Amino acid sequence: MLRFKKIFLSFFLCITLITLWAPGHMVSAQSKNTISFIILSKYNVVADIGDNIKLFAVTSTGKAPTWKSSNSKVASVKYGIVTAKRAGNAIITAKTKDGVVACKVTVKGTKVTLNSTSVSIERGETFQLSARTSNHSEVTWKSSKRSIATVDKHGRVTGIKPGETIITATADGTKSDCILTVKSPAVQLSKTNISLYRGQTCKISATVSSKVKPIWKTNKRSVATVDETGTVTAQKNGTAIITATVDGVKKTCNVTVLKPEIVLNAAKITLRKGESTTITAKVSSGNPPVWSTSNTKIILVNSKGKITALKTGTAYVYAKEDGVKVKCTVKVTE
């Protein structure tokens, strides 16, 4: 009696399952005396990349089915465990000799969200980009122009020079971009016009928003030079332009090297042969003049302006500084 009840319940269960399950959800094969079927636990699955989904199959024969994926690059299957690999669709089938049943697997693309999609920094500055993914996948970073800005494996961006580059975060083949601009710096000079005499110096300082040191240059080294610190040295009278350049941004300072004024304490001197005297000169530049004579047979003059009469006649004593020359007439008598 107990055995009869078990057989009856088994038969009733089979008939009930055949009645309830839709044709798309069950495949059966009917022979002369038996009805065979396969039932899956799921027939439509939506998954994220990296997910593992367990499919269960019930067969009327009790035998395990053979599993297969229509696109193993999208989703693979082994012993009913489906692994989502990349965005797309795949059909997972469970098959026995009596029939086959399928489950549609849709693998969603990974969504990558950045904390910023547009950033401006200056050379030498850094910015931390962060990325959030829909399935917590690992993110890789790349800069389209490493000469403009670099990005490390943690998303930290460093400005290299002015320009624009694209910073890309990639996860599971999905990309999200940030437009990164390395701005040109703001540059200001402490002086834009200076006047000097030969030999004098002046320091020009540059304020740079990016804190990068400028490159200094003069257009006329014969008039004025400039060193790497911005110190200008006057060489001779004339004009020159000093330029400070930072990442293509240029600022200039006009330099005028003034002609000196020379005033002698005497315009005419009379000496007897063998006598000596000293002539003095006031030079506006503060530099000592160079002394010379027009006729060394009549008079001599040393570097201090001391004149010595040699023989009778007339000659000139010259005081010269930075291209400016003045004279004193010297008459030698017996």
C-alpha cells in the first residue's frame, strides 16, 4: 500500500510540472510509456561582470545535463555555475539526450563614474582623481598626452607643461574620461623699466603662479647681461630688453644704460716745462675715467689724472668713460 502511494505521488508530480511549466521553460520528450523533461531554476538572468550565478537543473531521469554557453567570452558555464565576463548576451543551455532547455544571460557593462570630468591645474601641481565602478572592478588609468600630464595607478595627476590631455579610467573595457588642462602660469616682474650706468647691477624678481623658476634672457649682451637669478649688469650705454619666460609666458623689462656725464675741474691749464699738476673729473656713473693725452711728447698723464709737462707746446688731456670723452687744453711754456 505504501509503495503504491509513492508511485502515485511521483506520477502526480510529473503531470503537475508538465501542466504548470510553459513550453519555453521546459523541454520534454514522450516515448511510448514515459514522459521526460528538464527544468531550470532560472530562465533569464541579468548579471554584472565578475558575478557567478548558480543554475540548477532538474531532469526526469535524474541524470546531470551537459552545460554549454553560446558565447563563452560573455558568460561561461561549468557544472551549472555561470561566470559573467564581459558585457553582452549569451544563451546557457542544459542538455540531455531527451531534450534541451535554455537560460538567457545578460551581462551589464560596468559603469565607471569619476569624481571630476574637467580639471585645471598648473605645471607641478597634482590632482587626485577617483573612480567608482558599478561592480567594484579594478580601475586602470591612462593619460593621452604624458608630455602634458601624467597619472599614476592611483589616479593622481601631475601637470608637466601647459596644454590639454585626456585622463581615462578603464574598468572591464568601459571607459570614462576627464579633460585635464594644464594652465599657462601668471607671471609678474618686480620692474618693467630700469636705468643704470655701466657696471651697475639691479635685481629683477619674478612672481610665478606655478612656482616654476623663469628663464632669463637679454636681447643685447653688449648693453646689459642677466643671470639665472634675474640680476642685470649694465655693460655699456644703450638699451636692452630683459625677458623672463615660464612655460611660454613671457614678461619683459626695458633696461637703459645711461651715458655718463663728466665734468673736469679745469678746461685749460698752463704749465712750465718740467712742472706737474693733477686734474680731477666728476663722473655721474661713479666710475673712474680713463685718462689719455693727444701728444705724449709734450705732456704725459697717468691713471690718476696727474699731468707732467715735457716740452713747450700745446696738447690735450682726455677723460673718457663709457663712450663719453671730454678734454682739457694744456699749454707748456719755458
